[in-house]
Amino acid sequence: MRLILIDLSRPAKIAVIALLLGLASAAPAAQAGAAPAQPALSSRIALAISSQSPLGPIDAPALQAFYGARAFAPVWITDKAGSQRAQSTLMEAGNEGLNPEDYHASAIASLAGGTTLEQVTRELLLTDGLLKYAHDVRMGRVAPNDADGDIELPEQAFNAASELNKALAEGTLGQFIAGLPPPHRQYAALRDALKRYRKITEDGDWAPFTFAPKDKSAAAKAALWSRLRVEDASLGAQNTDGKALTQALARFQVRNGLPADGKLSERTIDALNVSAQERIGQIEANMERWRWLPREFEPDYVAVNVPDASLIAVHGGKRVLTSRVVVGRPNDPTPILRADITAVTANPPWDVPMTIARKEYLPKLRKDPSFLADHHIFIKERPDDPSGASIAWPKLAARDFNYHLRQAPGPDNALGRIKLEMPNKYSVYLHDTPNTAVFANNDRDLSHGCMRVDRIVELASVVLSGDPAAEADTMKTLIDAGETKTLPLIQPIPVYALYWTAFVNDGGEIQFRRDLYGRDQRLIALLQGHPAEERLAESQGCPVHAG
């Protein structure tokens, strides 16, 4: 239960609290600096639960659980060092991309007096703030499925009240606080980037520019160099040399996932005009997504960064493969998920999702009744007429299309020659494609949600053996045989499809990518306390036909 903050001045709040607790007529023994009796603290929490306290917004049930487990003994009133550590943590919540005011930072700082009432008030606000902070920085402020409906990640278990009480009992408050943020290197790098971009905004941000690509004047070159220099620490003093400027612009393009041609394209200009304040929101959104993930990844796993259209495979904690991938189109987003690769299939058939059959294949069949036969697709329910030659396709309404289509294995199969089996509710997979030319594209959001892998043979070898080359010849032999063959894994390999629009590369440079599906926009709105736009729905299935 969340209580609403009553808009009272500080003296009025103190007076109301005193009245509620019966402290206005307390005995003279309740002098300034005296520790409050436990019954007073117990009464205060009881009042919060009954929605009568003007302290809000506070999490009364959490306070009840925390103090109930310790017989309502105060914490911070009797532990000055711990109190200061907790207060400093809340004051510095911005370092984690959080808002200190969500944790009563100013209210706590204002309660510096020594009266019994002020001590009780500060005690509860500090505990409430620290419990909420612990939850938010450990688990995330926003539940994944409050942001979008196509997120399937392992649930994380964390009880802030229990863990804080344990840390206090063991004298490990400092370790508890330090261990709350995600321990991943990328999270720490984003935290550093957040500090850097906040400094840029404090210094005035960068002014919007309307760059004229054909403007070769010294003034135009100087303005572009100045803009690039704000984010590129490698750039020195003003330089209007054409070659140096082209190279600097190409580096900017690489950091933003753009074609690195050193030219002022429209998309490059748009990226240059994304403000530092907007980058801060983007960084904070990606930090939030890190909080949704397990504290540790498995020693062997595959991870796809969807906005970057790239994949890594890790074996024994070390990266052994990187690859380009194709991901879902904006209208067919690749979900955020964790699934298990259970097998590798050579020469897979493709069961066409009904949504694709109705929306895309039926219109083609109305124009060309031989479409199925030409693409080696057959109707599973019609062994005597597998290509539907006797069906009056032009007269068939989409709602009456109930045929289950399967594409036979072969060089033009939409799944290509290899599919990694990874059962999941969204029916998306890692697989090959017959149209390998698409991997040369800079933008590779082209599928219905599945992830087509450039180095699919090496990836199959990794999940089978841990080595990109060890089983490559085996896979090629199976492919050449032309028959469908499934190789179960002895141990399933987890695969993560993740959404990183801000991350740090191996050289420590911050990278930004397009918000393909608007996930950043929705999550930022929620983090700022605004209602988000409509969430993404679930993926509709696997790939667009690649023949």
C-alpha cells in the first residue's frame, strides 16, 4: 500500500505526528536527544498502516515486516555511523540513475534536530527510503512486463527487509549497500557514462545544429569539430583539416551504429542533434534493463544485442564467437527473453506461422496459385494436393485459411540449413538464412522476430562442443547429406535476446544504437513517472520468406 503525501509545512507535519502519537503531552522525560521508546515506534508504524500518517509516500507493509522482525527496535537512532552511511547512499542515488527524492533524501536531511519526534520521523523515513532504494537498484524500478508485453526473463528473488536486517545483525551494512547494483562490467561502464553526460549537461549541453552537408566553409568545419570533440576524447584542439574531420566523423558514426563513411548523411545529422540530456535518459533506461537480469550469467551462453544486430557466444566464461545477425522489423519486434538451446537441427523444415500464412502468403496465392509449389511449401492436411492446386485461392477469405503450411528442407528454406532449437512462447529462434547478402547491410532489422545468424555453422559448433571449429565439418557433412537431422545437446545452453541501445565496446567507448521498437521511449516515461505509450505485444512468429 502506498500512502499519499499530505501537503503540510514541516512544523505542521511535526505537530500532526505528535498529536497522532500522543507525544504532545508526553512526560518530561522525552527530552531532545533521548531515544524514543519502542512502543512509540510501534505505534507510528501502526498508524502508517492505517493510512493516517502524514509521512507518505511510504511502504507501510515493508516497514511493518522490517521492524516486526526486530521487535520494533530502532536502527538508525542508535547507530550514528550506519545512519550516516544510509543517508549518504540515498543522497547519491543519482549515481545509479535513480532520483534521490524517491527515497526521501531531502526530508531526511531536514530532520536534523534531536527531539524524540524528529528522531522517530527520521528513523522511519530512512528505513523506508533505504528499503525502496535497495529494491530499485537491485531489481529495477519498473517491472519488465510493465514496460512491454514481450519480455520473458527469469524472476529474481530479493527481500529487501530481510536482507537489510541480516546485514545489520552481521555488521555488514556497507557490503550490503555496495553489493546492491548489478555486478556486471557493462553496468559499471554505463554508470561512468552517466556521470560524464551529466557533466556535459551541466556545462550547457551542445547546441542544436543544422548542418549543411555541402558547406565546406571554415566556420562550418569548426562547428562540426567542436560538436564531435564534446564526445570524442581523442580529438585535440580545433582542426579544420578535411581528412581529420572525415575520420572524426567516421568514428562518431561507428559509435552510433551508422555507416562509417565520414559523410554528413541525414541520419548522421540526426544523431549529432540528439542532446546529452536525451543520452542520459537512454543510459538510465539501459541501466534499468541490467537490473532485470541475473546477477551472474551462466559460464556457457549465447547473447544477442537486438538494436546492434550482433551476437556473442561465451564458453567457460570467455567469448569464443561474435557474429552479425538479422533481427525483427519494427512491426515484428524480437522479444527480450531467456530460453534454452536444446538441440541443433541440420536441414530443418519450416512450419509457417498461421499469421504469416494468412497475411503474407494468401495474397501471393491469390495472384499466383503456383506460389507454394515454386517455393517447396506443402499443405500438411492435403497429401493428395500438397500445393493446393484445386483450391480457389482468390475466393478464400483470410479468416477461412486454416491450412498448415510446411516448407521442405533445402537451399531456399526460410530457416536456411541450420536451426538452433530453443523452445519459447514467442516461437522465435536462432537460424540460418538463404539470403546471406543481408548480413552486409548496416541495418539488419528485417525478420518477423527470429534471429538469423551470419556465422551459423560456427555457432552450431560452439553450442555442440564449446569451440567454433570443432564440429564445423560435422555440420557441413550433415548439410550436404540433405536430410533433416537433429542433434540434442547433452546440456542445454541458455540464450539471451537483450535490448542494449547504450553499451560500451571492448575499447571502453560508449556506443549508442537506434531505439528500434520504442522500448527506450516507453521505459524512460515510466522511470520518470509518466504513463507510457501502448506496450509491445508478443512476437507473431518466425521469418519472412527469404527466397
